[in-house]
Amino acid sequence: MKQLFLILSLTSALCSNAQRFKGVQVNLLPGFLIAHREYMANMEAHTYGLEVNYSSNFTGWKEMDEAYKNIIWGTGLTYFNLGNPQLNGHVIAWHIHIESALNKNFNSPFTVRFGSGIGYLTKPYNLYNNKKNKAIGSNLNGNMQVMFKKYFELNQQLSLVCGIGVTHYSNGNFRRPNLGINMAHLDLGILKKFQIKNETPQRVLGELFPKSGFELSLGYARKQIAVADTRFFNIFSSSLLYYFPHNKNRNWRAGTEVFFDKTYPYSLFNENSLKNNQLKDFTEIALKIGHEFKFGRIGLVTDLGTYLYRPNDYKKRVYFSIGFNYFFGKGIVAQTRLKSHMAVADYFYWSGGYRFSDQFLRKK
């Protein structure tokens, strides 16, 4: 996690003489679907993809463009042929991403890219017509991506793009199975740039929430625990955190989190196991610490938690969550998280929160 913060922080040390641009990037993504479980071996295949996205190192927000001198951000569509049309199918996804420069060569930067989005898979697991697909049980899936990219400037308008990366699709246990699909691939493409004049007017973002204070949030998740038992479980959560700035672009956070998860007392195919349960039978109480990297209205959040109480050892004691915040202003924030225990995903959850100042604590 520290390495991620270091990489993202490097951009603040770069010079400010990079030429502003917006542009269109087209990339070919030849690769290979990796069978990361033995019973996925039948799904291994050569894959190929196509990505079209909008890219720019200019946001139009004064605070952002002054704080991050050489970040490239973008959004676009990605298509993958997963190598076996009848078993693996195809996937098309929308994503947003941020690239951070690892060198000071503004014309030909070497970058690391982090992206996330949502994808539609054409051939998920189906008991009747696609039961050999052991990886994903739903059409709709989350998408995460890490890539290293190198730009070679051909002229002021064109750059050649070369890179390598990993793209992941899974549904966070919304529907079983959920082993996920991982593809290692190359990135070969071209960037067409359109220069932005330095005197282009910029907007002022303003204060979205107090600089330090408390965050109160309520969350919801939906989860399936077995392929054979198709029952869905509704999971509710709440948290109270204290956050404070590390610098103007980063916050530290710590607090408590509570989950109400009825998969603890439930046993497969046994509806009666959900009857006559007390609160202690399905409640998790945890402490967590984390970090928030701010990029305008968006925050990238990574949290590490440990359970003070859980009904049994069904889950490991330590959990990790990663996701995004979107700030509407006046302290209101929408959130999405993927919660996992080591390498085992628990579920995606969505939440809404409110931030308020800690000023009352400092009053005499």
C-alpha cells in the first residue's frame, strides 16, 4: 500500500512545463487468460482486446491541475475476446483510470496506470448450458486493471504507446461462482493529442467537506455463498471514522465498522438455520485504519481492518477493502468498496455517508 502512495505522490514533484493536451487513445491488448485455479484449466486461452479511450493531462479544475503536474486521466471502452467463444465468451467494459508518471520525460513518459469500471460478460456459468465455466456466475462484473506504459513521442500530435498489464473481472460474490478472470496482456497503441492553450480558463472546485472531522456512513451488499444454493443474502453495515489530512491531496482515516451478515448462522439448503438467531449470531465489529487519495471529487480509498468480534472463524480476522468515494459537496459522499479476506473476496458493498467537522472537539 505504501508503494501505491509513493507512486501517486511522485507527480507532485514533477516540473510544471508539460504541454497540456486532450486526446484519443486506441490500443490493442493481446494476451492470455490465466487459470489461477486448477479446475479453471479448461478456460486457458489466448485473448485479444481493443481499447478506445479519452485521455488528458488537464482536468479544468484549478486545484487539480496545480497539485498534479503530470497525471494523465481517462475514460473509455474495452472489448476482450476471451479466446473460447462458447466457454469463455466476450466482455465489453467501461472504465475510468489515472496514470502517474514515474520519470520526468514529459514528451515520452513512463507511467503506471490504475483503472476500475464495470463490464458485461456474454458467457457466465450456467447450470444448463455453460456449467464448465467455473470462473464467473454473472453477466455484470466489476473491472480492475494495473498497467505499466511507455509513451514515445513521434511528433507534437502523435505518440506511440507500449506497455504490459493485468486486467481482472469478478462480481464480488454477488453470484457464484466468483473465482474471477485474470488476463495478462500487452498494450500496443497510438495516442492522438490535441493541444490545450495554457490560458484556457479553469474552474475553482471549492471545499467539498471539512479538512478534518468525522464520517458517518451506512452500507448495503448482496451476496450468494454457493453455486448449488442460489439463495441471496442482504448485508448491512455502518461505520464511524475520524479522518485528518496528511497533505492537501491525502487523508488518513481510522475508526470502527459494524456488519450484519446472516451467512454466519446459515447452513446450506437449511432455511431453519436463519430462524431464532440473536444479534450476536450475525454481527461483526471491527476497527480499521486507511488512506484516502483525493483527485477532485473522487477519492481512492484503501482500508485495513481487524475484527474485535465475529460469531465464528468462518472468515479470517483481518480484512482489506479498496474502492472509490465520490464527493457531492457539503459533506455528502457516495462510496463503493470491495471487501476481501487475504485473496478471498467477500463482497462489493455500496454506501452513503456524511462528513462533519471536528471543530466542536477543539472548543473550550
